[in-house]
Amino acid sequence: MGARTEHVRGGLGARSGCRRHGGALLLVVAVALLTACTAPAPPPAPLTAQVSAPTAATTVLDADDPAALAVATSAALYATAPVVVLAAADDPGAHAAAAPVAERIGAPLLLTPTPAGADGKAPDPAAVAAEIARLGAGTVLAVGQAAADWADELAVEVVTDEAALPAVTAPSPRPSVLVLAQDAPAQVAATATARASGAQVDVVPGADPRRDPEPVARPEQVLALGAAFGTPQVLDYRLAVAATGVELPGGGQVLFPGRRMVALYGHPGAPAMGVLGEQGVAASVQRAQALAAEYDPHVDEPVVPAFELIATVADRVPGPDGDYSAESSVEDLRPWVDAARDAGVYVVLDLQPGRTDFLTQAQRYTELLAQPHVGLALDPEWRLGPQQKHLEQIGSVGVDEVNAVVTWLADLTREHALPQKVLMLHQFRLNMIVGRERLDTSRDELAVVLHADGFGTPGLKFETWNALHQDAPDGIWWGWKNFYDEDTPTFTPAQTLAIGPTPPVFVSYQ
């Protein structure tokens, strides 16, 4: 009770003191009070967008229209945004001006839709307005008069000067989210939005991570901009391959375009079957390298030396298994495969299966085909029916049998996260592959090459070449064979590369 009384007295004494000092002290107090009343209020805390992440580990936004893609990117990466930057979709200059502003302040960059999008379809104008509303934006920074005019219909404040924006801060960097983009004008807004959200952004050549010169490390979530990246499943495989950093002979992880292959064809120790059998392993490596070098002056891309190695040889006798095919063992072929790998030579294992099927024979060489520099060739000329024998007729195969190999080899390539692999089909008559129009070229793990095997005069070779091009399946590459003895004359490298309408990417010599 005494303490409380003392406190009161002290207070009273102070008030009495004020009175004793008279007007001077009252003036000081009044000034202090006035100053306190008129001091500016502290600035409001900067506003920050609330970011989000795709719900799936791999997401592909398949919108290619710039306005639609910008909306989809914003929806995938932002929960809220106090400010949105806006530019007209048909004003590239505004895109270029708006992108750095959006990245700096951490705001989505949206585009006013044009009457018709890049895909020929008219985007929905309401989608842009709906995205601005979903974000809860209070302010729109319009870059360009067209964007300002369009934004006048929105129930938000519209400014045209960055200085008029409320204080905002950009979201923090997010290493857990990777956005894959293409270097395309249509993706300027979407890419800016991704960077503004704090996500990592990697601009990928050809929309394929395997073409990126640097391995792409996969974070928790991946968002790809544009249908060119393929399905999420395709993108998952490509990312897995890119992360390995394993390259093909000649560099990279995708076969074509970007390289040519020039191969020695034959069977080890059998000169009559092709030039590969005319010398041993080391000499064959040197010969293949010298042959590929003859093509170097005629093309800009790398020319990769190759072996087309006959692994199973068509046989006149049935053999112990009755299939009229003599199968080399893995150990027989391993020295050639290993030497080729060490020398930067690609290897294609060629199958002449006789009365068995291609898949059964291919699976014998799983161990070798699981290496990144080893592909596979199927030769229907030597695929016999149950009662047929070699050299009595020209063999053939149904496309379903070929497609079974496509599926198996693609699955093997995916399972081991290998770079793209060659699957080559030999043909010089249309009836050698029955149902060829249904050939499966959809597997991204493989580069399917249709190899024209005709020999003779240039006229005969072109007759075969042109016939094979009729109604050819989509998604194939082309191969060509030069014969040293049977062609009259043998084509030079320049003549071979001048073949059209699509020059061959794989040239073999027999």
C-alpha cells in the first residue's frame, strides 16, 4: 500500500513541477505532442506472392499457345500473387520489356489473348482474367497500351509504371522445382513466370534433356513447358538418361540428327561375308576409322565409325538346334564390342535367324545390348518359314515379330537408362517386311533405321531405294549399303551423301 502511495505522490509531484515551470515547459510539451501526431507512419511490409509446386513429380504443360501456356505456368507455380505483370500476346517487344520486371518483383507474367493462338485455335480471354482473380492480385502492371486497354475491364488497379506498384519482394529460390523450357519466343512469358517464382529454369535444346550439353540433375518436381517434351513417361526416361552423363560415340545421347555412321559389315574371320572379316579386331578398328574419315569433308556433323557385326549367320545346315542359323557366343563377340567401345566405334549386332524368331536371338545378346554403344539389326532376307531353306527363296518377317523386338529393346534401353539405340531393318524388297505400315516407331528409346540393301548399277540401286520410300512408315531414318564387289561402280562418299530425298544417316560397306 505504501509503494502504491509513493508512486501516486511521485506522479503528483511531477505534475506540480509542470505548473511551477509555467508556459515554457507547456510549449515544449505541446511541440512534442504535435510532432508525435504528425510523424509519418512506418511503410507497410512488402507484399510477397505465395508459390506452389506441381502435385506430380513430372508434369508437362502441353499448351503451345503463348497466352494459354503463360496461364498454365502461373497456375502450376503460384498460389497467390499481389501483383501481376501483363503484356499483349501479339507484342514481342512488350514481352521482352515485361519479362525482366516480372522476374525482379517475383510476379507472374500473363499475356492478353489474341484472336487466334499459335496453334490456330482462339484462346479463351476469360482464362487470363480468371487466373488474375484466382491469384488474388490487387494490382496489374500493364506493359504496352494494348495490355492497359485490355486490363481496364478488370476489377483491379491498373498501373503502367513500375514506380506506382506497391512494395513487393520476390519469392525465395526453390532448388526443389526444375522448369524445363524451350528457347522460343512463344515461351518468354512462361519462362519469366517460372524464374519469378524462384524455380530453377533450364532451357533445353530440342525440348529433350538428352541433348543438353550438361547433365540435368533431377530435383523433387519437374515442370516442362510445351508438348514437345513428350508425355511425363517419356520425359522421365529422358531425364534419367541425361542424369547419367553417358554419351554415345561422337557425343550426345540422341543418335539422329547430329551424326552420321559409316560401318564395316561382316562376320569375324569370314572374308566372304564382308569387309569386316578381312582383318582382325585392331585392324578393323583402324579401317573403320579411316573409312569414316573419308566422309568428314562432306558433312558438318561428326562421322562415327561403326561395325555392323553379323552375330548369327544364316547356315546351309540346320545345326544342333535345327534353326539353320549359327549363333556366335557372347564371348566370341566381346573382344570386338570392347575394342569398339575403347576406340569410339559404334557396334550394330546383325541377326540372320533362319527358322527361329528375331526376339529369341536378340535376347541371347542382352549383356552386349545393355552397353550404350551397341545397337541391333534385323535381316529379314534370312528369316525362314518352317519348311524353308536359305538360298532357295528370299526370307521375310511379319511386322508383329519386328514390333516385339522394338518393345523388348526399347524396354531394355529404358531399364538401363541408356542413350538412344539403333534398331536397323534390312530391306530390298517390299514383301520382306509384311505389314510394314504398322511398324512401331513410337519408342523414344530407339532410332529405327530402314537400310536399303540393293546392289548393282546406280540405276538398280536407286530403283530399290525409291521403291522402299513408297508409303514408308513415319518416324524412320534411312540407311544405305555400298558393295565393293557387286556395285558397278561403288559410290563415292560424296555420291552417297547426295542421295535424296533424305540422305542416309547410316552407310555400311560390304
